[in-house]
Amino acid sequence: MAIADEEPLRKPSIVHEIGCDLSKLSVEELHERIAALKAEVERLEAMLRSKQASRNAADTFFRR
């Protein structure tokens, strides 16, 4: 038995390229991409909030 046979099969991660041709995707694939992109937007917004809070704290500190 080869090592590859022992590893569980993993579904490839969804990669979406902005502007790519969507006509060949199934309805399910479109739903998966939308979910992945929504999750990424949430991640970006969380990082933005974190950085804004750090910047606001620094601004407050240096205004004293």
C-alpha cells in the first residue's frame, strides 16, 4: 500500500480569482465560492477593526 493510499482524501480548497469565467461552475460550486468569499470579507473586516483600534490607541497616546 502506497503512502498516498493511506492519506484521507481531502476536497481541494476553493480558490476564486476575481473576474474569472463563472459559466462553467455548477450551482453548488457558486454557492461554495460565495460562502468562501463572505468568510474572507468577514476576516478582512475583523483585521481592519483590529488595525483601526491600534491606530486609534496610538493616536490617543501621542496626542497627550
